[in-house]
Amino acid sequence: MAKSKMQELLELGQSVWLDFLSRGMTRSGELRSLIDSGLRGQTSNPTIFEHAIGTSADYDAQLSELAASSKTDGEIFETIAVQDVREAADEFRRVYDATGGKDGFVSLEVAASLARDTQGTIAEARRLWKAVDRPNVMIKIPGTREGWPAIEQCLTEGININITLLFSLTNYEAVAEAYLKALEARVAKGQPVDRLASVASIFVSRVDTEVDKRIEKQGGALKDLLGKVAIATAKVDYGKYLDIVKSPRWKAVEAKGARTQRLLWASTGTKNPKYSDVIYVDSLIAPDTISTVPPETLKLFEDHGTVALALKGDVAGPSLQIMDALAKGGIDYADVNRVLEDEGIDKFQKSFDKVMTVIATKRKTLAQKAAAPAR
């Protein structure tokens, strides 16, 4: 049987995770089939759950059981999400075991409303970690300034963390430092680090969406940078990652069994129809990285993606020149990061609000149906 492109990427050192999770996929055998074809992990977020719960009847049986309970709509959502993540994590457990804890993870996100609340994030991450109770789960925490100390604290406690909504080198450096400090703290206490896991999720296509809009407004020579900035920022981050794993600080914790905090390319679905529909997958193939893709992008990549190392040699140098040209052209990337971070938090909060409405509506309908006299 011919290898899938996911399997070919594994041979180059890159894992593919699916940016989607649903109960129907897990229970139908579809997820198991994808794992057999090379899938190595899965992520979720409020938008994904909004789609899964709102567009299928897969959750109606559980909602019927919970409809008349004393649980709030938020508690019902969490019950559903935790169960889905547990079931998916159980499917991926064989990958986790076979890779010695490198892959096979499923991610569950803290509430978007806590993105600016350090202590609230810590408390929720602890609670979700305990509720899911699986070693191959990651709790997703936004890489906001308020999130940095929460990430360090949770990692120090031994909670696996997927850092999400990263758009800039500054924020990536901060979360990489948080991981290193957590590892060092655990080593100093004599605690194990060999199964502590973290990924830094670098969002790409959203960067081009925002920057291209600003370039079009500015005009002039900046137009040469259309569609290039997202990949450039990712390459700069990868260059920094390579520097980190060569550093004496990293070598010290690595000697104790620590695993690298891999870069995970997120938001890889192409939003601009002028660009290749697999540009953010093809262009970011590199060892010790993860490409997380929505189902449609995975199908497109398996159909006509190119499997070849894309990040090699001096990946950061030319990309830094692109970022320098952007700044000289009058586009403030710090402001781009701010806008994208705020938009990302707002998007997830709106999705959470929508899923609350879906649950409330379905709950009411199902409760009424259950109470109706039989005919």
C-alpha cells in the first residue's frame, strides 16, 4: 500500500495533527483510520466544538440525559468537551506509547474569557487537566502577556501545555523561556521532565490576512511582500528554536530527559484564493515541527501537496530582511500582533457564546420532548 503524505512527512521529522475534533469522527472509526494513515495528534477549540455540537445529532443523547439536570449550560459544555477529548486521547494512546510521549496528544482549551487573567487561567488549566485525566492531553493556553506566567506555573506543576495564538517572535521567545524555566525548576526539585510536553502554536494564514490588508492600503514597493510575511515570521521563529536547542541551558535539561518544545504551525488553511491551497503546509516542512491542519486542508495536501524539506540552511536571515522591509515601509508588526491576538480571543469567545446558545436551545427542545406525553 502506498504511503500517505502524512507518513512521508514523518520520515522528514514532521508530525501532522488534525485541527478538528468531533464525537462522530471518534466513534465511527474515522479517527482510527486517520491514525493508521499517519495522523499523530488532534486539537480542539471553542469554534471546533461549536461546529461539532451545532451541526450534528451526535450529542443529542447526552444532551437529553443532561437537559433536566441542575448543571449550567457551561457545565454541560465542559462535560461534553471533556468526554470528547478523553475518547480521542484514548484512540491516540497507542501513538503516545509508541513514540515515548513525543506524539499522540489531544488538546483542550481554557476559556477565552480568561486570556487576560493569569490566576484564572492557572485555576482552569489545573481543573481541566484533572477532569480529563489522561497523560496524552495538552491544555491550551493563549500566549498573551498574562498567559506567560500561567504557562510557566502549569508546566512547572507537570501539566502539558499547548500555547496558542502566537503571532510574533517576541511572544514565542517569552513562551520558550517559560518552558525552559519550568523544566529547570522541576530538575532543581528532582522532579521528572521526560514526559512533560509543550508545543508553541505559531499562527500563519491569519498573519497574511492582516498584513496583506495593510500592504494593500500602503501600496508602493510593499506590494512585493504580499503573501510572504506569515511564512517569514514562522521561519524567524524556527531559527530562534534552532538557537535554543543548541544552547547550554537546553543541553542541561535535555540531559535530564527533557523534550523540545516543538513549533506547531497553526491556522494553515489558506484564506486568500490567490495563494496555493496548501502553501502553509508545503512551505513549513521541517524536522521537529508539527503541522496542524483542518480536515479540508489535509485532503488537499494528500491530493497535491509537496513533501520536501522547506526549512533548511539559514531560514531566519532572508526572513528577517522581509520583516525589516515591512517595518521600513511603515507597518508596525507589534500592532499586527496586538490586533491578531485580540481578534483570536474575540473569535473564540464568540464561538463559546454561540455554543452556549446551541446547548440552551437543544436542551430546552429535548427536555420538552422528554416531558411530552406519549401518543
